[in-house]
Amino acid sequence: MHPLRHPRNAALAGILFIVIGIAYWAFATFGNYHVDFAGVTMLLILGIAMALMFYVLVAGSTND
């Protein structure tokens, strides 16, 4: 049995990184802390890449 029944569910793992990036930006901006925009950008791009990678790997794997 495949651990994930649909590739769409695998893409949700990548969305976690996007949510962390947005939370990091919001916490730093609204808390009047130093905002590292390079870190926020990297987290957002990492989330997009991870979601795409998880989707492709699960969609291309066998259903055994």
C-alpha cells in the first residue's frame, strides 16, 4: 500500500515551508525585529520547490 493515496497530499508537505516563511516574516515585521528578507525568500522558494518535488516523486511512484 502506498503511504500517500494522492500526489496532492504530498504537495501539502511543501506548503509547510511556505507557511513557516510567512510566519517568520510576519513575526519579524510586526514584532519590530530585524527582517532577514533573504531568509524569507529562501523559505518561500524552498516551499515551492519541495511541494513540486514531493508531487512529482509521489505521482511517478508505483502503487504497490
